[in-house]
Amino acid sequence: MTSLPTTGLQIRSTVTAEGTLHLSLIEVSVAAPGDNEVLIRVEAAPINPSDLGLLLAGADVSSATVLDGTGQLEVLASIDPATLRSLSGRLGLSMTVGNEGAGTVIAAGASPQAQALLGQTVAVAGGAMYSQYRAVDASLCLALPTGTPARAAASSFVNPLTALGMVETMRREGHVALVHTAAASNLGQMLVRLCQEEGIPLVNIVRTPAQASILRELGATYVCDSSHANFMSDLIAALSATSATLAFDATGGGTLASQILTAMEVSSSANATTYSRYGSTTHKQVYIYGGLDRSTTVLTRSFGFAWGLGGWLLTPFLAGLGAEGTARLRQRVADSIYTTFASSYTREISLSQVLDPDVMAAYARQATGEKFLVTPQVEM
């Protein structure tokens, strides 16, 4: 029997009271799994936008410098005072990072559920996945079909379940179509494929002609480029064609949410037979689920009174859905891991490269078409 590792490397993120981000690659002890736990040799973990807030804490990555002479890899970067005020709850805490990933179960506890996973490739959203080894409860694992490589399974949770959650939210709230911003992202492309399968009209909002081309090549019917002079008229036409009254906005800042609500109001009022100074009675909803634009969210009240603007996060959505509903969505992801929910990566990096200032600058850009995969077992 092969002996289990006693230590492994792990990335930690700490914010100091002085306004410094401290990233480190440290050696940690690896404990044997408990009765219903499994020990995973982590082989692949993506860098999602949702990871960057914890990993980088809004620091200025252009200020990143490698700290020499400590005996371990450490990087420092500055955090501006306004951002630091929002981080008071984590000051001085050495935090693990990496929401999701995949790997091979190399040890398992005594329970039948844990033992059934021994030797299998599993995906898990257990946190601390930017580690070489991770012990988690067996119930958190998604067992993949035999032969599935960790690379293919690494993004089995955050993006696929977010796409499914958007569709589920649409149905629960009585809408018939969706609007999605930053729509050429990895998640956006999944949503295009999912809505095609489900027959759901989807209005995609992008920021460049190149991004629009990506989605049209996937067969997207409605693609609106916010950089185009005719953006608002194109958006109104798409909303009129689809009757979309629910939007998920990945940008967060600026005027985009307001523009979407305004276009929804124009579309909803187009066939009104009487005038109302309060606008249409059709409820219009925008959920902000990301923060690609860190500027202030600006609303110009030109969309009546039947509207809502709120936040949407995957974790509380799944908690409300319950264990049975979540299991149903997870199984659908497993069944379509190579098709609807396939992910592609432009670059694979080691744990140490996550802390390389040049590499940090690249993945912090969150550029469309650039998705990074961390490979903890590979040293580069």
C-alpha cells in the first residue's frame, strides 16, 4: 500500500491592517481523512472571477513584489484605503483560496459513501483548492465517469451551477427569457448552449465586436454590443422579440443595469393601450452577480416603478434549492461535462506561478477568452 503524504503545498492570502496583501505558498500538514471524508490529490483548479476577491482582495497587482529571504515564496501588494475599509473582517487572517477543483481520491474514511469514492476522479467545491491535497466530506464530491481527466472536471461547479441557477431562477420567478451581460465569458458560452437546449430565448450583451463574433459562432440569436452606436435600439428590439424581463449582470458598476431596465420598460410599454405616468405594470428585474466594473452603479430612473435591482449569489441560491435540488443540478453537470458544460483554458499554471507578479497581472485582467487553470501537482 502506498504511503500517504504527510505535507503538501497550499496558497494562503492575508490582508494586513496596514493595507498590504500578503500571498504565500506554504507547506501544511496533511491529515488522514475522517470517517466520512476523502483525501483528494488536487490536480486541477480554475481561477474564476469569484476566486479573485479572496485571492487578491482588490489589491493593486501592478505593485506586487516578491519577498526574498523568507525561505518560502511570498508576494506583497498594496491595497488602497477605500478597499481596505471593506476588508475589516479578514484583517490578519491567513485564508485558504480556490473555490473548486478536481483530482483523484487517494484515501477514504471508513463510511461506505467515502469508500465508494476511493480511486475515483472527483470534482468538489470545498474551498482551499489551491492546495496539493484537500480533505473534504464525501457528500461534497461529484464522482465523474471513469476516464474523466481532472482538467475536464475542474470547473464542474461554479460556472455550470450558476448557469443552471439562472435558468431555475427565471422559471421560479415567472419570466420567460433571460438577459446576460459579459456574455462571451466561459460562463456566458455555457449559458448560450444551455438555453439552446432548453429552448429559452437569451439576449447576450457583450462589449466588443470580437466577443459578439464568438457568440454568433455558437449560434446565439440575440447579441447586443454595448460599444455599438445602436446598442440601445438593438437591445430594445431583442427584448421585444424575446419578452425578456430578467437580467443577470456580471459587470455591476456603471450604467448598464439602468440601460437594461430602461430597454425593458420601452419594450414592455410598446403595446400599451393607455398611458400611465407610473410606467408599465410588467415587473423588470436585474440581478448583479459579479463586479467586473468596480465603479458606482448608476441608475437613471426612466423605467417606471415595476422594477427590482438586487444581488444574486450561487451559494445562497443552492441553499434555498435544498440538497435534493442541488443533487439534481450536479448530476446534470456530470452528464454533460464534455458538451454543455465544457470549459476551455488558455493557460495552465503551477501553485508557484499563481504568485508570479507577471502571471498575476495576466489573470487579474479577467479578459474574455483567457481562463487560467491551476495545476497543483505540477511545478513550473
